[in-house]
Amino acid sequence: MALSVYGRKLNPYRRLRDPLGVKAMRQSVVVTNNPSTIGPNQQLLIRFPNLGDNDVIVPGSARLAFNITLASTEINRTLVQNIGRAIVKKITIRISGQEIMSIDNSDVYYCYHDLWKTGRERDSAHYQGIDTTADRNATKLRVGAGDGDQTVSADQAISTAYGNRFCIPLDFELLETHMPFYQSALGDRLEYELTFNDNTRVVLATGPVANDSRYTIDNISIEYEKVTNSELARLIRNQYAGRLAILFDRVLCHRKIVYDKSDTLWNINLNVPARSMKGILLLFEDPAAAFERDTENFYNPKITKVEVTIEGVPNQLYSQGQRSYQQWDEVKKFFAGGSKRHPEVAMVAKDLSLADVSLPEYLTSKYSLWLDLRSTDDDQLHGTGRRIEKTSEGVTIQISKTAETAGVLNIYLFVIMDAQLNIEDGRFVSVLY
């Protein structure tokens, strides 16, 4: 008789724990970066240090922390929402100088992605700079804004704990979704290069004196948790010494397009070759005045129909075009499961609609157009995207929309691909996408 007939609770071999768990030394580590100070529009290089022979970095624990100081004659100046993402406009990841991925306008992409965290996740993300308190009062207290309300005890407690210190997630899949990262077994050094944003896209300020607002950051350090265990290190070293494939999503900002809201038809062409193109994302930004950026507001341009032609073949994805009532179901396929979660957790998040984006919010202020090119939206599968080979034809997107009052609209066009980082004999070999 199959054990499945007994169910979860009556299984005669049921056991919720595994005995003889590993014993290892765990430590939270803070390493001061060199340089430790940076300003607007500057580039910062982060090189992961060589640890001990038996030290590995716990997945999901790496981040870049910093203190931020605002200078302005506008006493109520504060920071934009999700400063940990919004402060960086370009992310480049390299292994010993070999580029693995480079994301222009990374602040736009990740600020949108983080909207789809669960409500509890966002409530707990103050270190990253996501502030869900009323009027974002906790952030105002942390940066000394003149209109911060110190009588709100919960917000004051957050300010006391974190002060003006924030963090940038370092969540490339090598550090996030695979085995613990073992720098000592990798003959090549993992590097991040971050390009910081302009003052006008980081600081919030109003009035005639807003233009003198600026930020500086110092006390920059890499933070992570490490575990020291010789057997664990040996097992990971053996994988690095053989042939190891790190699977990741390659995010490419294809370009930024400026259109007019009064248009009724847009034609967009992409000539990007891909072994496995997961999908195409369009984010729409209604340009704000300097120092008035809303990092979590994404414009809905009232799209009524989307027609997709791939390599010269029309009516792809939707036989009669994607209509406005189909956009919500489409976007949930990619975003509703969250970012870099365990596939089973992502499935539950999708099934139970745990993301902190509701349908009314999506259609008004958290909009995006997502075209899913995968065979299935199962997050456990890698490589189910569409193969694009004929770059002369590529992908053509025809968008029909309702005419609106004339005005500039920024469109950020991102392409997401399945990619693979290959390591062999402890060295970087290639990256495929």
C-alpha cells in the first residue's frame, strides 16, 4: 500500500525534523568598503573579500549598508520611497572583470518589482527604505525632516533603531538562490559596480529652495552572515571544482522611449537575440518635477489592445490581441510570486494573492504591461522562454490606446531572459543567455 494513502498526519514514518543537524560557527560580518564615501552620479566598486578557507556566505544575507546625510535649506526635505533601490541607477555585476549582467535604470525596475512584496514584507523593510508608516513619518524622523512627528512612538522606535542607516540588497542569484557563496573556492572575484542616482531622483523637497538639496553617503560597508564549517566548505568546493551552472534572470533595459500621451498607436521593435526570453516588461513614468519623484507610482496609459509579432509571425501570445481586461492576469504570472523566493513559496503567494498590489491599485498607480513568453509560469522551471534567433525581425509590439491630454510619457522597456553562469575548475568560464 502506498504511503500516500495515510496522508500527512497518519504517515507511519512522519517526522517534522531531521536529526544530527550541522554544527558550525555563525557570525554576522560588517566589512568597511574602500572607498567608504560616495556622492551623486558616482560609481562605487564592491569586491567581495576572500574569507577563511572554511567560510561561506549564507544565501540572502548580503547587502551594502550606508549612512545618508541630506543638506538643504528646505527643512522638510526627506528621501524618496525604497531608497535602497532608488538610489542606484545602474548595476553591473562582474566576475574578475568579466561582465555577467548590467542593468540600466535598475532603480525603476526594482522599485516596481518590490511593490509586489507581501504587505508584511514591506512593513518590515525599513532598513531598505520601504516605509509604510503614515505620511512616511518614520523616514522623516530618520533623516531629521522638520515636519517629522516625534509623538508617534512606533515611528520613533524605528528611527531610534536604524537612524540614518539604510541598505542596498545585493541579491544576484549567485548570492541568493543557490548554495552558500564560497569566494575562497572561486579563483575569480565577484564584483558589483553601482552607479548612484542624481540628487533630483533621491531627495524629496519642495519650494524655491529645493534646488540646493543634495545627499552624501558614508560609512559604506558590506554586510553578510557567514558560517564556518570544513565539511560544508568541502562539499561546495567540490561543486566549484567540477562543472557548476548558476541559473539566473538576465534583466536588460533595452531602451527608454519618450512618447506622447495623446498618441493612439505605438509601434515598438526589439531586435534582441535570446536562447530563452521569459518576457517583455514596459513601465510607464509620468515625469515629475525635480525633487518630487514618486518611485512607486507607475502610470497607466489606457492601453486597449496589444498585438505581438515574433520573427515575422503575427498574432503571438493572444490570437486576437491582448485586451485591457487580460493585463492583470498576465502581469501576475511573473510578479505575484515575488522575487527569488523558493518556487513552492512563490506558488502559494500566487495562489493566495499575497502580493501587496490590488487590482484597483494596478489599474491606477502601479501599472505595467507584461508580455509573458514562457510555456508556463512555473517559477521552478528555467529555460521555458521563447527562443529568438531572427534578430532582423525580432519582436514587434503594436499598442493601441485611448487618446489622452498631450504630455510627455517615459517608457522603460525591459527584456527578461533565462541565463546561465558557468563555472569550471573553480574559475569563471562563460555566461549564456
